Amino acid sequence: MTIPNRDISAAIYDFTVPALRPWSHEVKKGQVLRIVDLEGCQAVDTLFYCKADPSERYSAQDTVRAQGSPYITVGTKLISNEGNVLGIVIADTSGNHDTSAGACSAEANTVRFGYETRYMHSCRDNFVMELSRHGLTKRDIVSNINFFMNVPVEEDGTLAIVDGISRPGDYVEIRAEMDLLCVISNCPQVNNPCNGFNPTPIRTLIWDA
């Protein structure tokens, strides 16, 4: 894990994303985006798109294949569906971020937790709302990164969503390798332990190159 000495006061952007809510922002080539888990154990569902052509976007499959690991951490190159590098993880105080379990949705909530959870707010809803601000639709949602979400692979190959391991103040930093649109759902899930059953705010900061 890498912990850089970065001057917070030099950040050109600093915003606290409320619990349950979506967020998006452009991150220009060379800029560094930091995502902070303010209170610990808060899943942050994240997507990246090429700003100039959003049809080029994050590919979980290509990223996993390129690095030979199902988890995201320092040194991971975030690969697009065109085979290009969108960004590189340059700092990480938590480690082993998931990119396989996907985003919670009304349909998944119903299957996993019962029909009464169908109309609970979900990351997919957040993504649809936030993408609409950029002329994109639910068809543009792809497999995402779940920063700070603890998803071990069991011996039989299944994925388990278990208690998070991130601590208050843990963060991850991504350096943009092209102009990016970053879209986040600050996960509202309360039916499994990915948020400690208590969704909390996160902080996003951006530094110039």
C-alpha cells in the first residue's frame, strides 16, 4: 500500500458526497482523484468513461485479465473496453477493492433479500440518475469497481459479501490517463454488510497534475 504526502489545501476540487447519493465529475488527464471512506466500511460503486467518447468505458473483464487478479489496488491499470488505460491506481490505504460483484439493484435486492426490498434505493438507480445528467442511459451501465467493498472468493468459486475492512479515513487515488468522466454511487445498501448496514458519506478530492 502507498500513502503519499499530498497537500489537501492544494486540491482544486473537494466535495463530500452524502450517504446514499450519486456523484459525477470530470477528471482531466494527469489529474489525481482521491476517494475517501470517511467513516469506514462504506462501499463506493464507481464507473469511468472516456470524456470525449463515453462509448469507451471501464471494463472489469479486461482489467482483471490484464493484471491477473480479481482485486483493484496500487499499480492496477484500469482498462477500457477498447484496451486503453483509463487510469492507474497510485495510492491505496485499504487494498483489495472488488470489481466482480457489480452494483445492487431493485432486481438483485428482490432475489437476495425478499420482495419487500424491491423499491429500496439502489446503486443502479443512482447510476441511472447521474448518467442522465451526461446524456447517458441505463444501457451505458457496465460492471463497476466497488471501492472499499470486501468480496472474498470462496473455495467453490462463489463471491461472498462480508464485513468491510476499510477504516475511517482510508482512501484510494486514481491518476487519469485520459480525460475521464467518473460516476459514483455512494452505496445505499442496508441489507448486507457492505456498508456495515449504515451508509455514510464519502469525500472526493482532485489535484492537478
